[in-house]
Amino acid sequence: MIDRPEDATTTPSTGHEWDGIRELDTPLPRWWLWVFYATIVFAAGYCVVYPAIPLLNSATRGTSGWTSRGQLATDMAAAEATRAKVTAALATTPIEQVDPKSPLMAAAIEGGRAAFRVHCVQCHGSGAAGSVGYPNLNDDDWLWGGNLATIHRTILHGVRQPGDAETRASLMPAFGRDGILNPAQISDVVSYIRLISQQDGPSAAASRGQVLFAENCSACHGAEGKGSREFGAPNLTDKIWLYGGDRDALTATVTTARAGVMPAWGQRLDAATINMLAAYVHSLGGGEQ
Amino acid sequence: MAHPERPGGRRAGLYARRPDIFPRKIDGRFRRLKWAIMVITLAIYYVTPWLRWNRGPYAPDQAVLVDLAHRRFYFFSIEIWPHEFYYVAGLLVMAGVGLFLVTSTVGRAWCGYACPQTVWTDLFLHIERFVDGDRNAQIRLRKAPFGPGKIARRAVKHGAWLLVGMITGGAWIFYFADAPALARSLFDGTSPRIAYATIGVLTFTTYVLGGLMREQVCIYMCPWPRIQGAMLDERSLTVTYKDWRGEPRSHGVKRAEAGTEKVGDCIDCMACVQVCPTGIDIRNGPQLACITCALCIDACDQIMAKIGRPRGLIDYATLEDCKQEAAGAPPVPIRRTLLRGRTFLYFGLWGAVGLAMTFALGARTRLDLQVAHDRNPLWVRLSDGSLRNAYTVKLRNMEARPRDVSLSIEGLPGGVMWDSMSGEAGAGRTLRLTIAPDQVEQHRLYVRAPGEGGAKEPFVFVVRALDDEPASDREETRFDRPEAGQ
Ligand code: SF4
Ligand code: SF4
């Protein structure tokens, strides 16, 4: 065998050698060099046409006028345009008249999901599960009603919002603070509520509380304590408590009353978005017909 | 920078012009093998998209189809979904190990015969010869001044190359859409723009790589020769010039015949160099630029026949055998060099991956279920004190026909489920559904269960086909309840 490693390629070596391996000095092909020059020319052209060279507070503008913000605006406008038909339909059709199995409803729910993330999660939580004082929107218990139309109205006009004539409004008296009931009476009422919500058994206190309840509470919460959506008065016999169902929480509620608020979103959002939010909230599992 | 050593005294520049290569036409056993392989590989490439395969009314009838829009890959009776991409990964592993296997048995045979770069370059060389004539005519034409004749020939040649490039690109797109329909729309100009763009790009790359770049792709761009450098050992087949037989070279047949001095078999006719498509001299020893196309063997065999010497002065041989032969042992039959540990190891690996994939393909179920438990919120308390969890269930019907299935829950006493779209009125422990052919259907399911029970109670979703072909899949998930104190 011929043992002439660098001869096999007839290329001279650079003279560098590591463990008997010699580095060849292969020249670049000429076209490769031209490609390299071409990339330089391209880069120069690019710097002229596009914003490229950073200055102190800005950068060169480029002759094409392209900017990343402009690109974003174009893309957003394009996205808006593709959505335009859906948005227009949702802005004019009452949400309860949209076929629940239609693609329009599916689009409304998805749009609502996005809008909810922006406007609602601060109080209701990212899973719409609420927390103390902020209703869970996934369950089957509704203060003001759980069909599409009532949900829509609640979102549109808000709860206890000044400046909106149709806002959801009702006021629970602060029975303790305002001296309507004394602490012993309040304790009796709480015992009665614990009885009808099947948390405690019958007792003398509960019997006394039943009388007080009929006089003071049944106007809004109903004779049986099942609540009234007309007044946003919660059902006191179920297992869902907005402010807690233990004695302490109930005592605090009866003593000082509760009055949650929610913005009237009609003052801030467009009709389509409010329809979408209603559709989304309705889709969370507790929506009624 | 000063270079300390320059053997041969040649100063290499920083860049150099590509030397012109005009490979001479040659015939012989390896050339004929190359023809055969070229015909077979090109036929596979061009014909495959036109093969039909009946899959029923709900699936395309193209035997091999990469359906990007619907994310399916059809290969005869096999249909691969995106989530089964590991089959493709397995094929790639097999291709990789297969290359090792080929290398350990027959060296760079891939490079010499089957690589698309080699096949298309070969095709382009034949076109060039057809238009310009063989090597000498090509050299004359190259030196000739530009005139009408030369310009015409050049135009014909490059035109033919571009045409081949276009047909190459054209065939490629048929793998991605229904070939007959696409072909029709191509000609009446209604194909999607991407089809024309792809043809354009592939026309350009085929023309540049096969017509203009040729051996430079192998020498400068392709990683495979570098990997080969590490793969080859002294027992790999390479194309080798048997210098102990050929040296010292005699210049011209006459002197060899005169027999006055001791000369080798090589008469320095340069035939091996002239036929080489990468323009190298194999007599310098094995080298990266040699793609082992074996055309120099054919060339040299012709010369040996003419001067009445045995064939195989240049031949496939392993370095180890060369040493033995040089020491006087008889040539080793190629068959023997194939049987060695490495070969068996690679073949075993290759076969194992293949078998595993065949087995997995045979055993895979075409109905499947995936369950994702809603994490936010984990559970919802309902007015009556019971709890509700939500699940996103994906049902996959991978058959090309609609299927009636039942979806049930197993475990979770007292639990019922309903589809979010149909409402709680239809709640039960089993739902009946029809899944469209070749589709994934996503259902959001609500499951309600009593408020008392384990905080993370396991239960199972089961899907069963209701038609006569049994198929089922199950996935365990859990029903979440509030932890104590919540
Ligand atoms: S070196 Fe690379 S491109 Fe050239 S023939 Fe071999 S595999 Fe193909
Ligand atoms: S040296 Fe021989 S085998 Fe290698 S590329 Fe050239 S002709 Fe082909």
C-alpha cells in the first residue's frame, strides 16, 4: 500500500499534526467565495431596506418602512377581519337566540373564554371557581338566574352599580348593626338556618329562630329559605355558601349584611364581547335552559 | 500567515477554481449494475405516487400519500397518525442502522449506487454525453469559442437538465396530494401556489446539485463521507488500486511488452482517472472523494483484457486482504469479507427494530381514548352537596368507517356522567356515540358523584366498539373531592 496520506488527495498539508493526523490545506472552491460575497451584498442591502443599525435611542428606519409594530398591527387587523363576521353576528343576535349546537355558539364560548381571562379572573378566578364572596360560576346555584338571558343581563348591568338604572340591586338589612335584632335573636336565626340547611338538628333555639326568620327574612329568602332570584337572595337550604355556612360566618352575615358588587360591563365592553362572556359562563356546567 | 511546511512545494491559494471534470463513457459489469439500480430507483421515485390502494369510501386511494392537511401518512395498508410518529422515527433508525450495515458489508455502496445525488448526477452526465459527445468532444467544446453551434448545444443541455429537474420536482409533489387530480390541476393552472413553488424550488436544486455542483456536493457538503471516515475499517470493502501489482508503472504498452525491465501491470493509461465522476486518481490510495462507484474498475478491467493481464488491478478489496495479497496470498472472495461480527451486530439491530415495529403495527388498536381531567377547578360542589368533576375525553377512530361505540365509567359508585353538549338530562354510566371515520372527537364530560368518598378516587373510562369487530381502550383517571377542611 502506498502510505502517502496527504498525497491521496494531492492537497498540501498545513504542517499541523496531531497524533499523526495531518491537517490538509484545502482551498475553498471559488464559487463558495462568491456565495460568501453574495451574502455580504445581501446583508448590506438588508441593512438599507430594513431597520437594522441601532442608534442611541432608536434605529435606522430602512427604506421599506417596515416595522415590527406595523407588522403586528397588520396581523391583528387581518385576524380581526377574519373574525368580523362572527363578531358582527354576535353583536346583533341576542345570545339566547343562538343555536347552542351552532358554530356561532362555539365561537362565542371561545371568545368568552379569552375575554373572561382579561376581565373576570381577578374576582372569579381563572377557573371561574370564585372564592369567599365571589360566586363560583361552575355550579348550579345562581343568585340572579342561570339561563343565558339572565346571565347576560347580570354581566351587562352589573350588580349594585351606580349609574346603571337596570343594575342588579337589593339590599340586605344589617340586622345586628342597625339594631333590628339583638345578638341572642341573631344566634337563634343562625340556629334555624343551620337546621334548614341540614347542618344541625332541631333545637329550641332553632324553633325561636324560625319565628324570627318568618318575620324578618322570608320576604326575600322565601318562607322555606329557598331564596329568590328576583332579589338576588341566596337559597339557604343548599350546600353552597358564598360567605360560609358555619356559625361564625352566618352570624357575621346576619349582623352586618352582605352586598357584593360587580361592574356593569355594558359601560366598558362591546355588545359582542358581553354576549360571548354570557355564553362562556353559561357553558361552564351550571347553565340553565 | 506563514505555513511552516508545504510538502510538494505547492502553494495552495485560499480558494481555487473547480477543475473541469469530463468523465469518459465506460461499459462493464459495474456500469451495468449502476444502470440497473438507476432504473429501479428512478422508477420507484416516479411511479410510487401513481399506485392505487383501495381503503374504502372514507380514505384516499393513493398507495403512498403524505396528507399534511389532515395529518395522515398512508403507506399501502398502513396508516400512520401524528401521535404514532414513533413509527417514522423507527424507520429513520432502521435507515441509519441500515447505512451502517451497508457500510460494514460493502463500504460506500450507498454513495456509489443509490444516493439520489449519485443517481441524478449520473443521469445528468448521460444527458451531457448525449448532447455534447463523450469526454474528448466535451473538452474540445469547452475550449471552443462561443459561436452559434456551441450556444445551441449549451442551450439544449441546460434545457434538458432543467426539464429533468422540473420532472423531478413535479414527481415530488404527487406524494403529498392525490396524484391524478393534482396532475390535472397542474396543467390547467388551478393547483395551489405551493405546488408550483415546490416544483420551482426542486427544479432549481436538482439542476444546481445534479448539473452544476455534482461531486462537490459529496466532497464539500455531505456529512456522510465524514461519517464514513469513522465507519470504515481495515475489513471494509473499498475500491482499491493494488499497487504491489501495478507498480512500477510502465508508460505505454510497448515497453511493458518489451520486458526489458521489471514493470508492474499499470501502464499509466489514465483510463481510471478519465472515467472517474469525481475526477480523482484512485491510484493515490483510498480517499474521501471516492464514492466507490467502481467505474474505474470497469475501465481498468478493459485495459487489462487488452494487454492480456488478469482483471482486478483496481478492484473491490479490504485493506486487510490487500496486505495479505501483497504478501503473496491469493485474492480473497468477496463473500468472505461480508461475514463478520460487525455485520451481524448491525443486522441484528436492524432486524430487531424492524421486528419490533412490525409487531407494534400488528398489535396497535384502531380505537383509542385519552382522558384529561380538568384541573381548574378540580371539583365543583353542587347545591345538593354532590360533587362534579369535568373531563376532556378524546376518542380516536382510526378506521376509515364510522363506528358506533359505548363510553362507560367503571368504578366510582354513585357516579354518573353526561356530555356537556347534551345536558344533564341524558346522564348515565354509559353513553352511546358514533365517531366519524378517521377522526378524533373531543367530548367534554361531566361526572357527578356523591360528596362523600376518597379525596382522589380512581375510576376508569372505557370505550368499546359496538360493531362486530371487537376493539376497546381504557384509561384510568380519578375523581377529585375537596381535601379535609376545604
Ligand atoms: S458522498 Fe454523500 S452525496 Fe455523495 S454519493 Fe455519498 S452520500 Fe451521496
Ligand atoms: S476512484 Fe473509481 S470508484 Fe472512486 S469515484 Fe472515481 S471512478 Fe468511482
